[in-house]
Amino acid sequence: MNPDRHHDGHEPPHDPPTTPPTPCPRIVTASLVVRAIGGIELPLVCSPSQVAPMLGRSDHSIRDDCVAGLIPTLPRAAGSGAHHRIATARLLDQIGIPYEIVSSEKVAS
């Protein structure tokens, strides 16, 4: 009788590994954001509704200023219903709000 085989001919179950399993690597996505004074973080390109709270105005009034050319915008995306795209740093320069461009890391689980 083979000592490595169980009495029914099958190999005995293997012992569990002595080292703990290696955890799955974390996926980190880094992107650049604009951090205005006070710690408010915004994407590099914003919609009117994203900048409205910082300016203390409604998104409709921001849209009106975009249409009037008072707030410079980037070319609109193709398709109907495309929203105004505001270059955040340029807007903050225009209105005199200090900012810095920083890396924002997001960890995916």
C-alpha cells in the first residue's frame, strides 16, 4: 500500500498553506483637480452647476454669462443638449480666486 494514498486510492487532502494569501492589489486612479482657497476641489473642466455654489449664484445665471461671453467656455461637445464647459482655472483667474492644481488619488476597491 502506497503511504501517499488514502485507503480508497485517492491522495489525502493537502495541508493548507502556512503563509496568508496575498491581498489583491489596490487600483489607484490619479487625476488633476483644481483646489481653490478653502479646500474646494473642482475638476479642470466644470459645468455651470459645478461652479455656481462657489460663486454664490444659480447655474442659470452662470449659463447666461456663458452665452453672453462673460465667462469663457471651451468648445461644446457634439450632439444636442451639450452643456457649457468652463475651464475652471481660467475662471478662477478671471475672478481673482487663488487656486492650485493638485493630484487627486481615488482608490478603487
